[in-house]
Amino acid sequence: MLNQLLYLLETKENGLSLAEIGREMNAQPSAVLSMLDLLVRKGRILEVGPDNKICSTCGLEAHCSLLAARGKRYVLARPGSPQVSLTEAGPHPA
Amino acid sequence: MVLASTSRVNFQLDYGGKLEREIAKLLEAFDENKFDTGRYPRRWLAIKLLEADADIVGRVRKMPNGEQIIKLAEEGAGHLKSMLGDDVDLLTADRRYGFINGVVRQSLHRPRMDRITLTDRVDDIVTHKWFGLPVFFAVMYVVFRLVIDVSSPFLDWMDAVINGPVANWFRFILDLVSAPAWMRSLVIDGVVAGVGGVLVFVPGLLMLYFFLALLEDSGYMSRAAFVMDRFMRVVGLHGKSFIPMILGFGCAVPAVYATRTIASRRDRVLTALLVPLMSCSARLPVYVVFGLAFFGARAGTVIWAMYALGILVAMIAGMVFTHTILKPDVTSAFVLELPPYRRPALKSLLIHMWENTREFVRKAGTVILGASVVMWLLLNLPWGVAEQRDSYFGKVSGAIAPVFAPLGYGNWETGGALVTGFMAKEIVVSTMSQIYLGGAEEAAEPAAFTEDIASIGIGFADAAINSGKILLSIIPGVNLLEEDAEGEDTALSLALRERFTPLSAVSLLVFVLLYVPCVATLGAIKHEFGASWAVTSAVYQTVVAWIAAFLVFQVGTLLGFG
């Protein structure tokens, strides 16, 4: 299942939202969430905000209105990839 | 979902050959090293150690022979990682989720879900490449027809209340205190005619804000922005700029401030220059007065045409700016989340409706009250002037009036009303009310207070019944209206019909739609972009308004509509 999920994200350059992953994997989003949490903890995937910046490096994550409104997306951790770069990460308006 | 069956079995998950071998090796090591797992199940503990679970490793480290066991577990985990290319905790989790997935597939029968939701079906039409725009204009048409038609009985009722019982109560109080003639004139001809002339439109605004809130809360407004994106790109903007423009239908001031959400300064400036061309609610009283006076049952169509014309002129102006002083920079993609359609909550609609209308009423009690008093003074100075045209206001307006003669209304009254509209567009109506009606109506026989209250209540009930009939008559095949059920002419309508033709009325509506934004909007543009852009906005809109109204009147006259 985890491999299936990683493969799915590998094919999606801009990542997927929780709802989209649930749809693709034919599973309830709540069932997929724990897998995603594990993969995020292991550094295999990254949670990004609507502006493609990484949430975990942002001090305002807990209070982010943008995130609350639009939700997170999950992308495969590819160091140096153009759409997600750790050096680009920074807070967006909370 | 249906749970097919449940059973309790002595269960042990199979983690697969390689993992199971390492687990077995570690279990053997427990025995060889005489490692007592204590209260922890042996297999569970072996798996946790292979997964390098920090909490369990810490606990085992404190147990007898724990260090040796941890060392062996680390060797086993390293071996697995070299073979399978992943950490053991990911491998075990993958096996567990795989097992859960298998159990779910075997034990749960999900009813076949229709993947295409109602929202998707509706969006197929309302955001369609070709149908989207006609649907948008059709929706706006229906909304403005509803606003005008359904609210018109209430407008008549408000007019009757303000010019009847309310004016009579003021007269009664003024008689009680033996007020001098000038004070009676100030209160009745100035305040009641000016402020009352604007307050008459409160029912229309309540209706307008109700429907705008309905469109917003139902999720349609996002679709409108999406549909307009393609349209907006023609003028070098994108759908994001349409959101402030939608706000501009309510009031241009917050709409100008809403341009802050647009990233590029060039796009912000261009949007702010186009926002005042959207018909704000302050223009609605002018449209309604002239629409009902000259076009009767077709007033809704005329008013809708004004809204559509505002959008059209904004497109043309945008194209001109894009090719001249505001050349486009890099255009970014427009990303907009389309929320699912939902049934709006009535409470939310009512709050939205009241909060916006309250602003209008507040303005009537401050800006328009002040302007009405100033207008009354200017219409009565020099003191004792017999004819209004000889007053200071009449003389200044008379000097300006020739500018408007080619537009079909070169009289001093209209010139003066348009100049005062610079303060706030609804003041055009209050000024006309003061000029045309001020002092014209003296109360007949004053009725008793209880009779006034009863007549207000009965009038309201009649208006509600008539509105209901109009609303139901929108349904095809239903006609509850009597043939002569046209709304009653207000005193202002009658006065306007003596001074305007239908063509010059349309010319005036076009001018009011397009000419200089009100002082508050110009203040907002100055605050956001500087004085030069505020001046640009005032000048270009006034020039465009004059040319458009000129074309309407002159071409219309040539075609024989005059």
C-alpha cells in the first residue's frame, strides 16, 4: 500500500491533496491519512501548502488561514526538484 | 457500507519471507541470550526492535542483556534495508496496510458510488467554454429582474410612507413648536425630500444584497469568476480581477481595496480603474427612478442593460489601457478553488443583506443628510429668492447645463443633480427630489396617528401580496397580475416625465453609470495608487461617459427614437 501510494505521488509532479489520494486509491481519506503521516515522518513525502511551500518548515503552520482554506498537498520528497525546494521554503500569510 | 461478517481468530500477520526470517532470528537470540521480554509479547517486541522504535529501544536498553539484543536487532534491520531498500518500519507498515486493505476488500461491500457529483454536472454547464458566459448573463438578468420587479411594490409603499405619514408627523411636530417658515422648508423640502428620496430604495437594496449573497453563498460567484477569466484575458487581466469587480456591484470602495489580493501592481491599477464601471448599489436608485418612470414593466430589462453596459465598457477601457499606458507584464495562471454547491443558510443571507443595507442607511443619515441641508441652503440663497433657478445653486447649475445639452438634458436641474452626484451617486435622486418635489406637496387633511399606523400596515401587506404575485408570475404559465397592476406613479416619476423623453432618460442613465466615481471611491484609489491614478480615473470616466451618452442621444435621435 505504501509503495502504491509512493508510486502514485511519483507520477504527480504537483502532488495531490488528501481527497485526491483517497479517490485515486479508492479509500477513505481518513484511512490514507495515517499512511501519509508515516511517510511524512520518514521524510519520503512532503506536505506543502497551496503556494507549494513546505508546511513543516513554516512557523505559522498551526495558524495558517491559507492552509485551513485550501488544505495541504502531498508531494514526493525529491531534494532539489524545482517545485519543492527546502531553500525556497518560507512562511506565507497566516 | 455493509460489514459482511465478523469473527475472532488467533491471528498473526505474515510479514513475508525475509522479514519473517529476521524476526525468527531475533526470537532465537532472545533464547540464546536468556533475554526475558517481561510483560511484552516476544514477537511484538522483536518487530518493534527491528523497526528501531525509539521508545521500546530505550526500555530494552535498561533490561538485562538488552544492549546485546539491540545490537543484534540493528544488524538485522541493516541487513533487511540492504536487501529491501527501505527502513523496517516502512516495510512492516506496508505489510499491515496491505493486510488491512485486503480485509476491507473482502469484508466490506461498498455501494457503487457515482463519481460524478451533482456539482460536477452543474459545473459542466455553468463553466462550459461556450455556455458559461450566456449562463452568467442570464443569471444576472434574472437577478435584476427579480430585484426590480419584486421590490417595486415595496418601493411604492416606502414612497407613500415617507411622503405621507412621515412627512405629516414632521409637519405636526413643527406646528407644535411653532417653527418658523424657513425651518419648515428646511425639514420638509430639504431633509424629508432629500433623505426620504433615497431611503425609498432601501427595499430594492435589501433585495439586491439578498440575491448577491445567495449567488455567493451558493458557490456560483466562484464559477462566475472562472467563466469571466477567459473574458478578462482579452483585456490583459485574469479572473482574479473579476472578484473585486463583483464586489463593485455592491460598492466600489471595498472593491478598490480588494485589489490588494492581486499580485502585480499593473493588474491592481488596471482593476481599480475598471471597478467603478461596475454599477454600484448607489446607482440603483437612479436606475429605478428613471426605469420605472419611463419603461414601466420593462424597467428590469433596462437596468440589466445598464449593468451589462458597465461590464462591456470596462472590457473596452481595459483593452485601451492594456495597449497604451498599462502594457501587460508576465501574466500568471489563475488558480481558483470551486467549492461544491451548497444550500445557503437563510440566517447568513439575512445578515449579509442587512449589514450592507445598514451602510446605505447610515450614509443616508450622514452624507446625504448633510448634502440635503447644503443643497437646501444653496437652493434658497440669496435669502428669499422666489425661483429656484435664480438661487446660487440654480445659477451655477445653469452655467454647467450647456455641457449636457448635446446629451439631451441641458436644463439646470439635471446639471446640478449630476454635479452633486460626485459626492455619492444616490444624491442625484435626492437632489432631483428636492428640486422637483420640495415644497410641491402639502399634506391634505392630516390623519390621526393610529390611522397613519394602520395605513402603513395595510400598505405593507398590499406590497407583500403584490410582490408575491409578481414572484409567482415569473413561473411560466402563471399570471396572477391583473392587467392594470402596474405600479403607481410616484410624484418624482411624474415630474421626470415632464422634463425627459425615454431617449434622454437612457442617455442620462448611461452618463450616471459611467461618469466620475464618487468622492469616496476616488479617495480609495488615491490611497492605494496615488493621486495621479485617482485623477486619471475621474477624467477618463467623465470623458467616456460624455461620449457614450452623446452617442446614445444623438444616434437615437437620428434613428427616430427621440
